[in-house]
Amino acid sequence: MRRCTRCGSELNERAKVCPVCGTPVDGERAHLRRMVVAMLVAAVVVAALLVVRSRQLGLGGAGVTSEAAAVAMWAPLH
């Protein structure tokens, strides 16, 4: 039998909330889902910022080494 993650009481297999404290049984999955979505959004934002920064510096063309691109990427704009 399953147990509530908050109060530890026994849960029916079909229960959607704990009958004692009212905690949603699927709360752990919902929290994990929110964390995954937040991480994906953060990754997309960081990637977009890197693309914008590289275009500002004009590093989109050929002939730029990856080391030079990395140094220029973090240099302040003047």
C-alpha cells in the first residue's frame, strides 16, 4: 500500500489526494515536471543569449577559431 509523502498515512491505490492532510498524491510528479520545464526554458534562454551575443560580435562568419570565439564571447561590448 502507498503512503502519503507529507504525513505518512496509508493511501488507497486510486486516491488522488491524501484523506488525512489533503496533499495531492501526484505532487512529486508535478514538481518534477515543473522542474524539467523550468530547466528547458532556462536552456533555451541561455542558447538564445549566446546566439545574440555571437551575432553582435560578428562571429557568425568563417575563419574564426573556437578559442577566439570563446574569448570574444565573454569580452565586454564597447
